[in-house]
Amino acid sequence: MATRTVGIILNGATGRICSTQHVANALAPIRNEGGLPVDEDRIVPRLMLAGRNAEKLAAIAKSYGAEWTTDLDAVLADPAFSVFFDAAATSQREGSLERAIAAGKNIYSEKPVALTVERGLELLRKIQARGLKHGAVEDKLGLPGLQKLARLAASDFFGRIVGFRIEFGWWVFDGTEVPCQRPSWNYRKQGGGGLILDMYPHWRYVIENTLGPMRRVFSAMSTATPERIDEKGARYDVDVEDNVATVIELESGAIGTIGASWATRVRRDDLLTFQIDGTKASAVAGLHRCWTSTNAQTPRTAHFSIATDLNVDYRAGWQEVADSGPFKNPYRIGWENFLRHVVTGAPMRADFAAGIRDVQFAQACYRSVRDGGWIGLGALS
């Protein structure tokens, strides 16, 4: 069995998502287990952590047996590293990707892959002109609960889909009582913040991979917490949305909604829930668990009473979907798919164009807020 080493530059390596998910939970385990088996070979990642804080980079590199550098240009010039992964701040992504493409690196990117569809398409054309491999992170599809839900949808469990609903978010403190749980750039336009740009790219690929293409969207948004305290204790104005409601019409005709907020207290099954309703059954999934209810299990509620509580346990007829696990870390699934794509040319569903489609969805929601109407989602052009 031959070993095929793939050098990977991980830009923005000191960030939480890159260091914990992409390095600690995905790439380091693949390498530590002897590589990813592909046919008769094993693909072994060689990790180069890139960023600006030498002290943090050195600590992370020591923990996971990686190399590190603060000189991105130097490592981009090194032919031993054929893959560039970007998980740096959203506002810096386009510039970083431009440099990596010019250096001839295969591209794998966190979301959003660009700030606009137009810029995303420019990057994609440059990638294609250089004949480079490319991919975008679609980690939420690997969540156990959403995998169970997707399998139900693929098996025609629901019958005709009539509707769906995503509810997401939790209370994020503003910093006055306890420190804010999310970085301050999430709440600043200059840093690429905003709930739609940050999270809606994920809901696009979750919805379309599970239920099919979207036709059009209608959104409203607000800033629920207009002032916060940053990591240094300084007070600042929030100039982006942190509370969004969206109505979506699929090509199939089904109507669904997204309710997302950084200013809500959770009283549902999980931080994220995705419910699908069909003519034969319904299901609702959280991050890990999934429950179903068929017509036979659905209570026949004929009315409601303002005088007395009907005392119906509406959860009683729901059955939990059994685990088929063990489940892999979702970020590891993405890296395994991308490494196969780079080395063997295996198909990559979550390519850079899929990442641009995510941005298109976010842009359509922003445009709907601006124009006050439905916005169509046509083909990328």
C-alpha cells in the first residue's frame, strides 16, 4: 500500500472552527490513523497552520503535530503544499483565496466563500482557468439528526412534502452580565458579520440537499441587540441583523420557513430543529436526534377550548429514529470527500459553485428585505 502525502495550508488556523473542528476533529485523526484509505493507497495529510499570532500557532501546532508559519506568501510558494483551506475572517476570505489561486493551489473554503455572487463567480472562473480542484464546507449535512432526516426524505417516508420549518438560535449575551459567547465580528458589517451571511449559507445546502431546489424567498430582519461589548471590554454599536424570519417556496411548490435569532431563549428540542411535514408523515430533527409521527400516530384534534385545557400530549405519538451510527465528525466527512476529489478525481458535490449558491441565497434574503418582496433564485450565471 502506497502513501500519498497531501500538503494542506490551513489559513486562519487559530480560529475556533479551524483549530477544533478541522484540525483536532478531522485532519489530525485522519493522519494519526495512518491516512485515508483510497483503493490500494492511503492519503496522509501534512498540516501547515497559517496565521498572524505566532504564539497561538505554535501552541496549536504542538498539540496536533503540525507545522506552522506566519509567512503565508512563503508557504504559498512551496510546491509541497497543494491544498489551500481558508477559515480566516469572512472579510479577508476573497483576498486570501485570490492569492492561493494565483499560486496554483487546490481550494477548499469555509462559508461564505465570497461576500457576493459576482465575486464568487470571479473566483470560480479563475479556479477553473487554472484547472484546480475546489470545494466548500457543508458540515451541517453530517449532523446525526439531519442525516436521519435526509434518509427519511430519500425513502419517500413523508409522501408529498407540504411544508417544512427550521428554527435556530439562542440567547447570546451582550457582554454586560457575562461575556458574549460569539466573536464581535459577527455583529459588525465591516468584519463580514450578520446572521444571514453567517448562517443562511448552511440552511441553503441543508434544505436543497434534503428537499430540492428553492424557487423564491421572502425575508424580514431586525437588530434585536443594538449594542454589545467586545473581547477587549469596549462597547460598540451592532450594525447588522441578529434576528431573521424567512419564507421559502421550493420548486416542488412546498412552502417552508426559517426563524433564526441570536436573541431568543431555547424552549424546543435543540439549538437547531428542522421539521418536515408530508401527506403521510412528519419528522423533526435536532443536531443528534430525530422523531417521526405518521398519520396513524397523529391525534385527531377537532377543536380547541378557551374554557378548559384539552390535556393532549402532542409528543406522545412521536417515535425516535434509531441511531445507525457510529457517526463521523461532519468536518471529517467533508475533508475525506475533498481529499478523495483532489487525489483521485472523485466527484465533489459540495464544490465551490455550491458555496456560491449559498451566497446567492443569502443575497436574495438581503434583497428581499431591501425591496420588500419575493426574490427568485435562478441558475448561477
